Amino acid sequence: MLSAPASAARVRLTEIAPASRGGASVTVSQVVSVKAGRTLVTPVTAPRGAKHRSAFALVITPLAGSGPVYAARVETQDQNTIVSIIPAVSALTTISLPPVRDSYTAISP
């Protein structure tokens, strides 16, 4: 599920899975638009050519100029039974490092 609470959003959905015939992975990508103030259910399955019954990753990338978008994975048992709802969390993009000072003691005893 993708939600765009404030303004319209456009995201690229990229599915990545191990290939059924060894070696490289299989990647499929599509652009999805979500209208402002709406939630869109976008079913995803393993990409064609992926190893049978293997896990796959879904990368959600907001496109330039897109409004904020929120995502969640909804697992269903049949069309009427929701098993779980798990929010998608952004990947770490910033790492805080301690201040640097002019000294060789960090590399030389």
C-alpha cells in the first residue's frame, strides 16, 4: 500500500530476486502514481524469471518532485482476511561521526 497524504506522489517500485538459472539477479521496475490524499493498493509478486518460491526485495524510490509517500506491506490470507500490516521504514541515509581533530594518535600508537 502506498499513501500520499499531502500532495500527489510518484515512486519507482523495483523488485529484485535471485534468478532461476543461477548467477545474476532478476530486476523488474515500474513507476506508480498516487493521487493526493489517497492510498493505492499495488500488488507485487516475484519478478518473472526469479527462482521459484524465493524471497525477493522491493525497493521504493520517490521520484524528483514527488510529494511525501508512506508505504506498508499488507499480507492477506484470502481476499477478506488481513494477516499483517507492516510499515516500510526508510533506509539509513545519514551516519553521524564523531568530530575530527588534527592528530595521528588514531592511526599510530
